[in-house]
Amino acid sequence: MKIGIIREYKNPPDKRVVFSPKKCAEIVKIFPRIKFKVERSDIRCFSDHEYEKYGIELSENLSDCDVLIGVKEVPIEKLIADKKYFFFSHTIKKQPYNKKLLQEILNKNIDLFDHETIVDKSNNRLIGFGYYAGVIGVYNGFRAYGLKKRLFEMPKAIELNDRNHFNDLLKKLEIPNIKILLSGKGRVGRGAKEVLDFLRIKQVSVKDFIKINFHEPVYTNVDVLDYNYSNSIENSISNFYSYPEKFESTFSKFFPVTDIYFAGHYHNPNAPKLITNNNLKKKNFNIDVIADISCDINGPIACTIRPSTIENPIYGFHKTKLVECDFHNPNSIAVMAVDNLPCELPRDSSEIFGDMFLKYVIPSFFNDDKDDILKNSQITSNGQLTFRFKYLSDYISK
């Protein structure tokens, strides 16, 4: 089996890769039937020379590969017919900007496997960059707070060499006596929590977070039932995910006591909004910085009006005028909403992603896909949508 590693062509440039040179060598050692071929790239976080040092073939032509693997969407003009592809296609939610991409994949008889749809038998996602989104989102959130309050300055995460450099800077950070709210306990939330714990910030209960004034920085990590309530059905996590429309938000109890809010949760569009424009206008709304790691535009947080960029990661949102403004404005919230956070530590996030792909996906090529990893993640086959993704039929036909 020959696996081709695709050059990333999408703009803005993405330096990440599914397999580092070291990971390629490790996979070949475990699965000798695999051979790698890497498309040359001058933007990838691992240089062509690094792959050559591990004896990996480099080429401008991957047409002889059986499987082609990338991170972001492959441009339509770069697709090779009759191949198997793995990448984030951003089509499973019927994203209009990628409809033509999925149509062309079907026209070219391509078997598409989407990283986002790689799940276990309980439908839990197995791989993704969410952990590093959480890690870097917290760094960016503290950087925004330091700049907003004119307390300290930190270099942008993209300017750091690696996670060691990242940790060295965090160790020098002096965080004032503030209250930090983190929502989400999935992969993003775990990455964010790891950084807060690395900083030795004290974790407290939701009740204490709201009622007690501390003399040190503290944080609380909330799940959906900590900020949603139903009067009509049992308040259980399963009910919330099944019937989010039957719940009401209680998130407002955090407004007066929170200084920084890290949003790292998944939000169902039918679930209650967390922060509305009316909330922002209230005098007791005291949150200075919102780091929207999940970056849901026009979603649960009203002031997340657009993605920010790695180059300009912070923008302001005026709490009474409800328009974008300078984040230093005293009536503004500083919003950090970079939608490609793992790109800021590309080598580290690539290594973690490769570990997951090796653990969960590569064995499926050789064990008759006994856990249905490939079956469940395959969106197209023989020029048709697979059964699991037939719901996209109207999307591609419009």
C-alpha cells in the first residue's frame, strides 16, 4: 500500500500535516507493507529535507498512490480521479462553500473518508486537532487579557518554536486574582484545562466560583447542566443532547463574577444561547475577554461575529453599540476567535494527530476494518454517497 501525503494548497496556508517524518518511519516499521510518498512543499512545518533524512520519497506526482492523505480540503483542480482520500472536507454539515467540492469528488469516482467522521462504534470521534485548539486557545486568551488590561505582553503563539517554548513563557506569566470560566469537557476542554492546571490555577466548584471572593486566580470547568435547566423534562445530559430546545440557559449567573471566559464546548444550534446582545448591555456583565475556541459564528455567543486570524487574533465588540470596535475601548469585550488555532503550533499538533491516526485508522487497512472505522467514515463510494451520508443528497443536487 502506497500512501501519499498531500501538499496543503488552501489559503491561508496551513503548515500542519497528518504524518511527521518520524511518524512515517514508525508506521513503516509497524506495517512494512506501507510505503510513503510525500508531495514536496515549501510551507509544511516539517521540511522536505526532514522527510528525506528518514528515507521518505518526495515527489511532485502522487498519482501512483493508493491512498492520499491531507489536512484541509483539496482544491478541485488538484483532485485525482479514482483515488481514496482522507481530509477534512467540511461538507457533512452541508457547508455551501464546499458543495462543488463534494460534487466533483462524486464525478471523479473518489472514495472520500473525512477525518471528522472517524468514530468508534458509539459514534465518538477518535481523531482531531481539538486538543491543541484548547491548548493554544488558553494561551491566546491570556495574551488578550494582558493586552486588554495593559498588564503584560506575550508573543503570538505562531511565533513560538514548539510546546517547550510555549511552556517556558507560561511559567513566567503572573496572573492576577481573576476568575476564569471554562465550558466544555471534550477534547478542546481537556486541552484548555491542561494549560490552566499547568499554570497551577486553582480549580473550584461552580457554587464557590459564583459565591466566594478568592485572593488568588481560580477557574471552574462547566458542563451543559451547569448552565442549562429544564422545567419540563428531567435535567440529564442525555435529555439535553436529545431535546436541547426544552432547556433554558442559566449562563447569566456567571456574568458578574467572570473575568475571562474560555468557550470550548460543542453547541447544538437548537440549544439556548449563552450570551445574547441583551445580556451584553446589562450593567452586571463584567467579562473582559471571551476566547471563543469553538468559534461558532452567529452561534451561542453574540459577540463572536466573525473569525479572527492568526495575524490579528483579537477584536473588540462594543457592549452597548453592539458593533466591532477597538478591543482597548473600556466598553468593549476583547474577543479571540481564531478558527484554526492548531496551526499556531503546527509541529506539535501534527505529531499528536499522527499518533491518533496510527492508533485508530491505520490498523483498519489490515484487519478487515473489524471496528468499522473505514466504513463509518466513508462519505462517497463508486460515485455515490454511502448510506450513512445519504442525507447529503439534497445538498449536492441543489
